[in-house]
Amino acid sequence: MELLNDEFYMQLALKLAGGASGQTGVNPVVGCVVVQSGRIVGMGAHLKRGEGHAEVLALNMAGEEARGATAYVTLEPCSHFGVTPPCCERLIAEGVSRVVVGAVDPNPLVAGRGIQRLRETGIQVDVGVLEAEATALNEVFNKFIITGKPFVTLKTALSLDGRIATRTGHSRWITGAESREAVHTLRHRHNAIMVGVDTVLADDPELTTRLSVPGLHPARIIVDSKLRVPETARVLNDAAPKLVLTTEQADATKIDRLRGLGAEVLLCGSGARVDLAAAMTLIGERSISSILLEGGGVLNGAMLEAGLVDKLMLFYAPIIVGGVGAPSAFAFTGPEEMSSALRLNRVSMQAFGEDWCMTGYPPGK
Ligand code: AOF
Ligand code: ZN
């Protein structure tokens, strides 16, 4: 039985927040529950950048009953004028007597000022209830608001021997229906999806979100040093925003033709290959805070080697493909000794049908 305590209400607020994952753009997901004399009188979640913050929606619902109530908020109430006025002033004006906070807001414009302001006016503020969950929920926002660079989740389906295709290049399907449904959920939850041009050439993928209910379609990012992407590619010919990453050496007429199709072409460095680190800065400047990296192996390896991957989600199917030279999920030079292999941290496993998804974080992330 779940006990009615601070954690119970914070859990509820986290659930409200988590439901909106992927739809708040560069903003965090935030949930708020207002409790008066043992009854929930208001609930709210931030649903879209530019629209109401969680506290405001919950307080609107609570009305007069907010006076003397406790507000549970997954993220520190904001203290600044952004698109909307500061939430801490609204909490003060409504006469809330206690605020329970999950995690401090890392936004340099807030960063403890909201908590300080509430305390100044005599409101009791307790910080850190379910803090680990509250922090994990906003891993994308927490990185983006500090660095201005997108959070990159590398996702791949692979065989037990680490292959993403057979020796002939055949790749459909490695994992089962449950895993593929999970991948579409991941697409919904990321602002953009990134692939190498070889994947476009090999599969002509749609890279849309296809769930049993409608989902949000991510922007498409194609890494293409030599601009080999065909103008007829499906990813270039639908409504979603598209970015093509190339170099200053790229052919100017092809750039113009791609721009004519509505793609934004970003020149990332003057080298022979796309400068991926520079690309992340340019992508962040376009308000893309999260990227789902769907490989292939060469791009996966390059992103990982460059330290640009924040999280990995590896969907292992219970199959062995073999085949000398069959494409592997991570094609990079790699270390000489096993002790130097890249070891993931904070590893967890989740079953999807007969597949297992291993989630982990590279060193330093
Ligand atoms: C809260 N409650 O529900 C959210 C907060 O541009 P704005 O006005 O939407 O402000 C965005 C910033 O406010 C964002 O970077 C983060 O610091 C905070 N988000 N704060 O009190 C909310 N979404
Ligand atoms: Zn706010």
C-alpha cells in the first residue's frame, strides 16, 4: 500500500510531469500537486513552452483552497520573468504555506533563487524529496540549459554478437514488435532524430513516429559530408523540419537544391568529414535540446569517440548473426587493451518481448 506522505504526492507530481516528456521543447517537464487539509485541490503539468507553468495551472485549479496549502513541485519554482511571470511570486500571492521541491532548477536564472525568495517570505520550503527521480526526469533540460548543446541518446537494435545487419547488409528486423514500439516512443520524446547518409541510402527510412496513437514527429538530422543524399529521399520530402550536416567543401549547387526542398544545410567545419562537436553547437542554437541517434555503426562510433553521446539504449535481440565483416553497431578503431574498453555506468535492463534493452551512460556523463 502506498503511504500518504511527501513522497506520495511528489510521485504523483513526477507522474504528471513525465507524461509530458518530449513535448516541452527546450523547457523542462514539471508537475505540481496542491494539497489542502488532506485533499488534493489542484494538479498541473507544464505542457508546452510558452504556456502555463505547472504551479500556475495547479493553483488556478485550487483557487481559494490554495491558502495555507502545501504545493509539491518536481522542479524549484522559477524566480524570473521568462515567457511567463515567476511562479514563486504566484505561490506567495496565493498564500501557500509550504512548498516541497524535488530538484533545484539548474537554469542559471533560477538556481536556488526561487527557493530563497519563498523562504524570505516565511514559506516553509523542503527541498530534495525524490530528488534523484526528479533530476533524472529532466536529464535533457539539465544538460541543455547549462551547455546550450543537445542531449544525445544513442539507440540501436543489435544481435547478441553486436551486429546491426547480416553480411549481405540485410537488417529488417533485428528486434521484435515490442522493441520497435519502444523506439517510436523514444522518437516522440526527442526533438530530433539523427542518422548518417549511408542509412538513408541503404534504407530510405521515413524516421517518423508511428505509434498505436498519434505521436510527435522529430526533426531529421542527416550527417552527409559529401552531400550524397538523394533529393528524392523520403526524409527530405515530408513536413518535418530537416537539417543536413555537411562541410564547407560541399558542392554549392547541391546545397541550393537541398535548401530548395526546405532543408537547412549546416556547414560544420572545413575538413573532409563533418565536425560533429561543432554540429552540436549549431544544432543547440536552433533550439533542439535532444537528439535520438539512430546510427549506423560508423556514425555511432564517431559520436561515441568524440564524447558526444550522453546515453545509450541498446536493444539486444536473442539472435546471433555471425558473418565476417557484417556491420557492427560501433565501427571505430577502439582501444588495444580490454581494460581500456568504454565501460557504461548506471546500467539498467528492461525486457521488451524477447529482447533486452540495456540502458547506460558513457564515462563522465
Ligand atoms: C517552473 N515551473 O512549470 C517550468 C519551469 O520561458 P518560460 O517562462 O517558460 O521559463 C522557462 C524556464 O522556467 C525554464 O528554463 C526553467 O528554468 C523554468 N521552468 N519552472 O517553476 C514550470 N516549466
Ligand atoms: Zn515557473
